[in-house]
Amino acid sequence: MTWAVLIALILCAACGAPLFVFFGGLALLLFAIVGIDTSAVIIEMYRMASAPTLVAIPLFTFAGYLMAESRTPERLVNLSRALFGWLPGGLAIVALIACAFFTAFTGASGVTIIALGGLLYPILLKEKYSEKFSLGLLTTSGSLGLLFPPSLPLILYCLIARVNVDDLFLAGIVPGVLLILLLSFYSIYKGAASKAQREPFSLSRVKKALIEAIWIVPLPIIILGGIYGGIFTASEAAAVTVVYVLFVELVIYRDLKLTKDVPRIASDAMILVGGVLIILGCALGLTNYIVDAEVPAHIVEFMRQHISSKFTFLIILNVCLLVVGCLMDVFSAIIVVVPLILPIAREFGVHPLHLGIIFLTNLEIGYSTPPVGLNLFIGSYRFKKPIPELCRAALPFIAVLFIFLVIVTYVPDISLGLVKMMRGTID
């Protein structure tokens, strides 16, 4: 019977059943085999549900969806074009900045590609960027803001790894900026090579675009300034963000209607959040079994015997995480894999905050890598292009991401430096 259930679960996963079905079924099976009451599957979920930080996930996601459904993407693009359109590859830089902003709020859910893809893709082609470059840029940028607060995967990692969310928000800022700079340098090179059109800098145009976007630009400053100024916690910042965005979109810009648009947008946002919570509950049950079976301790002991240096461990870690990123979605990977690798990383002196940035960078690469790269499927739907074509278009950008991964892996101060500066020390 045990083998029959296990085979059935594997067949369900192979046939495309949701991962939470596999995780939940496997957890129930494993606990039943060792004679532990299956209520253990949900105990960790109950503890997680009482975590104050959890409420930030639906609130920040809702705020991101509100902005994506309004004319905020257009306003942000116009401001970015006014500031950077004069550079070689200026429009590509605009796309990077705009996509990073929206991904930070929507959690790399594909909303960025849907909201900005239709807006930026025809403009890129019109200004003489190649189709391959434009497709690769917009497909890859759908997960570009993962390292910036208040990214949903950042918050989820904090819940699973039990690290301070404020510290991880700080840890992601410098790596996130560095990644945008690296991609911007590549975009400048491609823009100059393709002789893409540039727009002359105009102070009056900047002023006009800034006036149009004046209510959106301060949002990251309000969030981070409030958190690190001690005014409110991350969860309270999420509530402030929703109230602020609702006020701006309903009262000032009037892009959305309270009775017509807000319920629909809330429903769409909560479908994503509900999916994350279902995966969270089922995968945590499996994680409970893994911890009870002392799997992390056995892996640590194996590592001690066969790996002697931190350098080697980090190489193996990245290879394993890249495989995970290609096979699992970001939420499942965080919930199932983080409890396994966290004690091993500590054993080799890798700080949990540094590990979080490495982990999310690998998963960011996985978003654009087959077979389950979400950006590829969303991009294929949005741009009406086959997935293999998008894979080829994304390869140069994935190469830049690999370079960034190496840098952020072996220079921990890129992730930890700002935390040390703000906190004085880190635990």
C-alpha cells in the first residue's frame, strides 16, 4: 500500500498535478509510516499563521496589483525615459528600473511581464532594439526585483529561516542595485551596438514626468524610511502601503473605481496569495518530517567528511540551488529547501542573510530557465512567441545573472555591509 501511494503521488506530479498535492500527500504518507499522528502536518502551519510578518504578504501583493492595474506603469516609464532616455540603451535601462519596481511589490508573479510587456515591447522595437534583445530583456526582468523590499519571496524566506525581515530587506538593497547596474551596462553596450534611438535630455520633460509620478516615487522611501526610522514594523508598513496606494489611485489619480475595480483586483491578488499559503501549509508538513528525521543533521555530517572548505561548499550549494530553481517554483523551493540547507550553511560560516541573497539569486535565474521557468510561460503568452525562442533570447541576460551570482556568493559584504553599517553588528 505504501509503495502504491508513493507511485501514485509521483505519477500525479509527473502528470502536472499541483506541487502542494505532492508535498501534502508525501508528508501524510511519511508520518503514517513512522506511526506519528498526521496532525503533525499542520502544526507548523499553525505556528506560521501566528507570525506577525505573515500579514505583510497579502497586503504588499494587493498594493502591487493595484498599481499594476492603474496607469502607474505608464507614469513610471515616462519618468524613467525622461531621466535615462538620452543614454545608449536608455530605454532598456528604463525597462529594468520599471520592472524591478513592480516585481518588488508583486512578488515575481508574472504581473510585471503582463503589465509592462505590452507597454514596453512595441516601444523597444520602434526605437530599433532587436526583437531578440527586447524579448530577452522583458522576459528576464519579470523577476528582477526579487531582492528589493518588500518582495514576497524575501518575506517568505524570513518566515522559514526565522531571520529578521528588516535585516533581510537591508541585505537585499545593495545586491539588487548591483544587479541592475550590471544589466544596465550590458544594455548600454547592446544599445550602442544596435544604434538604438536616443531622446535628448530635457529638464522640462523631466519636470512634467516627475509631476505626473510625484505620488508614486516616494513609496519606497516611505516604506524603508518608516521601517528603519522606527516608525512602524514591516507588517505595519504593508498596511500603510495599501492605504497610501488606495488613496492615490482612487482619490488623486482616479485610475480605479472603488466598486468596479478594487474587488476584482483584490480577488486576483488573493488568488496568488492563497496559492502561496496552500503550498506553505503542505510543504511545511513535509519539512516537519524532514526535521524530525534529522535529515539536515545527516547531511551536515556527510559534508564534514567530504567537504573541507567554505569555497567548495558554496560551489556545490549554487549548483544544487540552480537545479532546484529549474525544477521547483520559488515558493516551494524556499519552504522545502531552506530548512535543509540552513544548518549546513551555518556549519560552513555562511550567514543566514547572505544565504538568503544567494538563494533568491539562484531562484531568480530559475524563473527564466526551463522546464518550470515561470517567466518563459508568461512571456510566451504575452508576446505570442514559442518558449524555445524566449529561452534563446534570455540566455545573454542569464549569463549576466550568473556573473552577479558569483560576485554576490564570494563577496558576502555586498549583502551584509549595509546591515552592519545600520545595525553596528549582525547576529
